[in-house]
Amino acid sequence: MAIIRPALHHVTFRTSRLDEMIVWYGLVIGATVNFRDAHAAWMTNDAANHRVAFLAVPGLHDDPDKNAHNAMHHSAFEYESFADLMASYKRLAGHDIHPAFCLDHGLTVSIYYRDPEGNFVELQSDVFGDWQKSGEWMRSAADFAANPIGTFFDPARVLAAHEGGTDAEALHRAMRGGDFVPAVIPNIGLPV
Ligand SMILES: [Fe+2]
């Protein structure tokens, strides 16, 4: 029988910081609460009934060795444009929310934040502006095979260049090529 493919709908986190998570996801992705009680919440930033949810029952605790334990690494949200990604980076900096690390993956420009529980959230824009093209590039480009994780970039310097009028395509080439590598290479949430 043919596979009927369901669409990815939401992610649900365990948390002992329910209020902080609600505020953070509100600020970062513009999510609003559709329902909450003392021990759970469901939020969305589009027409779906929920996109992120939280279970906050007693008995949960932090993982001091999170980077070395098997688990989900990040969720990701995509903007329609590089300009929207940069505007959002700038807006969040105004709320004192700063990236954990930034990577030009070749197919996306990606800025990763750490939520109050230490889960990464990737905010991205598609380099090609077209999933068909970026998917084909991922499958076939020698550049991706040679560097699938990506090239780190310093978002403050990239924002300055963007606001100085450098276009997204030229900035992507420069980021991918290493022109905006930060002075200190951050840990990306993996064992060192
Ligand atoms: Fe990702």
C-alpha cells in the first residue's frame, strides 16, 4: 500500500520552567497560548491549534550532561527571507536574547538559540528561497557533502553588512566561505 504521509505538526517538551518557556517562545517565534493549566501549555504561531507544547509535571529535573545524552538536538522555524531572519535577530537582541551559534549550512542561513531549558531552536531562511532547489542542492552539491554542518558566522557582523546594503546572495557566499567566522568557535551542544 502507498504510504499516506502525515505533515510534521508540533513538538512537545518536558520542562520545569513552564512560565519562562511560554514567555520565551512567545518572544522568539511569536507563539501565543491556546490553552494552559498549572502543569502544561499548548502554543502556536500559525493556524495550527498548537506547534509547541510543554509538559511541566512535578518530578522533572535538569540533565547536567545534556550534550552527551541521546535526545533531540533542535527544532527549527523558517522565515520567508534572509531579511526577516536578520530583522528577527536584531529584534531578539533588543530583548537580550542572543544566539548560541550561527551556521551557514549552504541550503539555509541558520541562527540557533537556547531556550530556558537548554533546547536549541534554529531560526533559518532558505538560501534558494525554494524547497525544491535547496533539496536538490543538498542531494547533489559537492559543497554540502564537504561541509554538511556548515560554516560558523558572527551574526553582529553579518547584520552590519546586511544593513550596509550587501545583498543576501553575496552575504551567503561570504558566510559560507568563512569571511564572517567568529573569533571563538562555539560549542553546538555536542560532547567535546
Ligand atoms: Fe536544523
